[in-house]
Amino acid sequence: MSDVSNKEPLPASSDAPCRRRRGLDWPHALVELATVVIGILIALAVNNWAQARHNAALEADYLKRLLADSAENLALLQARIDLHARRADELARLSRWLTEGTQRPKDEEVSEVLCRWFIQPALRVRRETYAELVSTGNLALLRDLPLRTLLEQAQSRDEEVVRLDRFNDILQRVTEPLNRRRQWTIGPMPRGEVGDVDCRFDLEAMRSDAAIPSVLAQLYRDETINRSFREQELAAVRAVHDRILKVQSQRNERPSRSN
């Protein structure tokens, strides 16, 4: 009996392992779980913040490039519209002289509009940045939905104009009567240089050719159609240009308001 009474009681701290062996320490587990969850949420927030900053930087770069493309396209399109308008005017004056006997056009004017109408340089507007946005799947980086819509419309307008080139072969066959009235010559060739090739038309013979007024009318129609399509494309590009300026202005205003 003395041996039993002399045994010392176990320390209180030894009860904790016993409880853990008997069941889960819920308070401690909940603290650990909350710590893990908070850590994950913080990591996700930091990652999302970094990704948002990266996307915003990419968007700003794309907007800058798109703006440069649209500015160049505005100048290119306006120059081509002016060319179509000038050629249409020269064709109209030549046709009136042939049919109504108005003032005779200058040989240089006739040569400009008739000698090389079929080899006028193709106009290639800048679409590289938009093509990159589409091909890489980065178009969604442009958060402004109206801008994305306007870019698509401008692309469609350009494709419509490109399809007009398919009618050049038909138009060349229609204008065959002009070849009978056109003479090509090689100009003076300075030593060591290549001479310029020039062409002239027999205007008096053209007046007696009943087919010529119809040819001129079809050339005039071609110039006016191309000008009309280019004007529509110009309006689409200008809308893109103006929208980009507005978006950039809105982006710049937000930091200043937060300050």
C-alpha cells in the first residue's frame, strides 16, 4: 500500500500528447489552416497585381504602335484619294474636250493619267500591329471594346479595297483602243545613266475614234470607285485614331486623379 501512495502524479503537460493521441487538436489545426489560406490569397493577390501591371504595360505599348500605324495610314490614304481625284478630273476634262470641244488638255496631263494608270503602285497600309494582336491572341489586352470593334471595321475596309485589284485585268482589256493611239519613246540618255521612258497620245486621232469616250468613261468610273472605297477606309482609320487618343487620355487621367 505504501508503494501506491508514494507514486507522484503525472505533470499536467503530459496530458496534451494524450489528448492529441485521443483526437484532433481543432484549435491548432484551424490556426494552421487559416495561415495557409491567407498565404495563398496573398500570393494570388500579388501575382494578379503583377500580371495586371504587365498587361497594362503591354496594352500601352500596343496603343502607341497602333496610333503610329493609324497616323501613317491617314497620310497614305489621303495622298491616294487626292491622286484618284486628280486623275478623275483630268479624265473628265479630256472626255469633255473629245465630245464637246472644250479647252484642249495639256499633253503632260494626258500622259499622267493615261500612260501608266495600269501600273499605279499598290497601296499597302500598315496593319502589322493589328495582325500581331490577332495572331498572338493579345487582342483581349485592349480593354476598350469600341476600339477593338473599330479596328476590325478598318481591317474589313482595307480587305474590300484589295479586292478591287481583281478587276484590273478586265479593265486593261476594255482599254485596248488606247494602245492604238499611244506611242512609247525613250528619252535622252545622259552618259552612264538610263533614259526615261515616256509616252504620248495622238489626241486628234483620239477625237475621231468613237471607242475612246467609252474607254475614258470606264477609266473615270474606276478612279471614282477607288476613291470612294479609300474615303470609306480613311473614315474607318480616322475613327480608330481618334478612339486611341481618347483611350490614352482616359488612362493618363486616372493616375492624376488618384494623386
